Amino acid sequence: MLREKVEKVLEEVRPALRADGGDVELVKVSDQGDVKVKLVGACGHCPMSTYTLKLSIEQKLKEKIPEIKSVEQA
């Protein structure tokens, strides 16, 4: 159920990533609320990918799903 919630939020973030030639793939969601994602395409090689991960993806996930504790790149 937590994984489904994360996927739903990632769908909200994807249009902005795709506009820049990238995307995000969900790798794992632990029962403790730790999320692992993989940035792909242009986002996977961008020097700003850490900011995208923390300031966009992680912030949105934590805002929408309080159970999320951390978001890391796989």
C-alpha cells in the first residue's frame, strides 16, 4: 500500500522531469518508510540531480505521505 502511494506521487513529479529529458524509477520502499529511486535519462547524469532528488522528489513525497522518512538514490 505504501508503494502504491509513492508511485502515485511520483506520477505527479514525472512531467517536470520528462520535460527536461529525464525520469524517475521507483526501486524500493521499505516498511520503515525509506524510499530508493533511480533517476534516469538526462536526470541520471545531471550535476543537479541531488537537488532534484532532495528538493523536488523527497520534499513532495514527505509532504504527501508523512510515513516517508528518507529518499535516496539507488
